Amino acid sequence: MSNATSHNETVHRVSFLDKDSVSVPILKILQADGTVYENAVLPTIGQELATKIHDTCVFTRVLDERMLGAQRQGRISFYMTCTGEEASIIGSVASLDSDDVILAQYREHAAIRYRGFSTEQFMNQLFSNEKDLGKGRQMPIHYGSAELNYQTISSPLATQIPQASGVGYSLKMQDKRNVAVCYFGEGAASEGDFHAGLNMAAVLKSPTIFFCRNNGYAISTPTSEQFMGNGIASRGPGYGIHTIRVDGNDMLAVLAATQQARAHAIHNKEPVLIEAMTYRLGAHSSSDDPSGYRSKEEEAKWQTHDPVKRFKLWMINKGWLTEKQDADLYEKYRKEVLAELKLAEKRPMSMLDTIVEDVYDAPTPRLQQQLKSLKKHLNKYPDSYPKSVGRG
């Protein structure tokens, strides 16, 4: 008898599974006032780790505040915030090894910051200048760093999910005790790549952590209009994947879940699915107006679950942080981000020739012809494009 049928109960009359029968518990450790639930089991965390997590939270809040303002001023073309989802992202990345490979969607800049991406590097990418690691070929917020094992963001939704399955499988084939970690929103879980990627990882036993940020909306579409069933976590067992749902605004719950998910993935050489229930406090992007699809009352309700404030209160209760230290850190990063912004926007753009580099050993004749045509166009209409574009 195959594994597919060996666990099935035998019945002798028609008996459908109840579509409402799937119950998924949610892990909660930290309450909104910074105290821990009674009998809660805390993750492995000391003052040094907590301080780094808090530092990343503050930087991310400041970066979002400053750069959304810069977009509104016309200084950069586009921006997306992490506001409200910091615990999901930072709590999970803080549970990883630096050699674990991250494949993100586009709201996980807190993860690359946690790994050491500098303020200058953020600014260079956002302004697409000559010091940008991506050589100016990506729109803002599409970060990437080979040094930090953070694969470059791809705009098309969910493409990173099957890619992560392959990365995890590659790590296993190399006998590395590392995992691939794939971030995506619940909207991306409606794409075919989600199902293909999870099935691939389950069948190949790829040590990959699939981390779903369920923030309630796929741009303007609420979850009630995206799918039926009990969220994303209920899909995991259908693919034979170890699964857990956590309060995505609870830093300690996310930390605990991801620590154990990573240990399970490495020990058993198989994938894990984590669904973090959270909320996007800001707009989907700088091109979005959320007032058209959700109420101020709804936003105010979720403000009381602010993950950064909750973790700050826990640290203060532990004696690891003071209100003054917190305020001073915000002020420090506001000055630092503004200073680096002013420097980055003055740097020239990358030379055009870099557009056709890095993919092939040598640019193909077709790419060379396209580049030649582009330069001819820019020279014909010099006043229509930034003077800092390197024509070559």
C-alpha cells in the first residue's frame, strides 16, 4: 500500500470532509502591553539579540518615514514600507544563520538591514546611482546582496517561491546545514507558483522555510475576496508540510516559531510553512491610497497592535532599554538617513554599458545592437533624460 493511502480511514458511505473542519491554532507569547502570556514558552533570546532586533526596528521605521517623504517630494520614483510588519520580518530573520539564503518579496528590507546592509547602500539602491550594487538596473526597494545571502528582489509576484525550493534543495545536495527562507504575502499564495513551489519542496524534501506574511490585503483585495478556507496555514498539511501559524505582530512568537522551524528543516531535511498574521499599517506602495478600500477605524484598531511598540515595552520591562535610549536612537537614524540621502542623490547614475553586463559571459549581438540604439536615442533627445545618465 502506498504512503498516500496508508493513513486513510476506510468508510462505507459517502462522507465529505467538512470545509470548515480545519482548525489552526495561533502562537502568541507577547501581549500588547509588553508582558508575556502566562505559561508561554519564550524563544532563545538575550539582551544582545534583543538590542539588535530593536535597532533594526527603529532604523526600518525611520527609513520608511524618510523615504516615503522623499518619494512625495519627487526625489525617488517609488517606495514600499514595512510599517506594521516588522515583527514578522525581523523576528524571523533574527532566527537564521548568516549563511541561510533569503528570497524576499518586496517588503522585507528590515531583513537585509538586520544582516548588515548599510544606510549608504540603501540610499544608493533607492537612487539607482553608480554605487548601487544592482548597477541602477532595478527600480527602488529591489535590494540584493550576494555578500549577505539576500537574493535580488524580482517584481513579478511569487516567482521566488519555486526558486526558494530549488535553493533549499541545492543547500541539501551540498550537505550544508542551512536553509532557504522565502518571504511572500498571502496574495502571492494565490499564484500558481505558490502551489508548484510548495509541492516541489515537499516532494524533494527541500529544507526551505516558506514564510507567509498574511497582512489582510493583496493591494486592495481583502482576504475574504482572495480565498476560501482557513488562511494559508491550512494548505501546508495538504502538501505534507510541517506548518505553524503565529501572531505576526508578536516578535517573540515569530522568533520562537522560526527558531524551531529552522531546526526542524535542517534535522529532517524538509520544508516548513509559517503563516504570520499581521497588518500593513501603511499603503501597499507609494502609488496606493488605502482610504479607498479600508476604514480609519480598522487602521486605528491595528495601531494598538503595533509590533515595534510591543517589543519596546517588553525590553523596557526587562530593564534592557529606556524611553530615552529609544528616542535617541530614532533621532540618530533620522539624521543618518537624511545625510546619506543627500549624498546619494548627488552621485551620478551608472554607465549605460552596465545594462548588458553580468547575464552572459559576453553581451550577445542583439543586446549590443539594443544598447547602440538606446545611446543613439539618448543623444537625439538629451533634454528628455537626466544629465547624469552615463552615455558611454
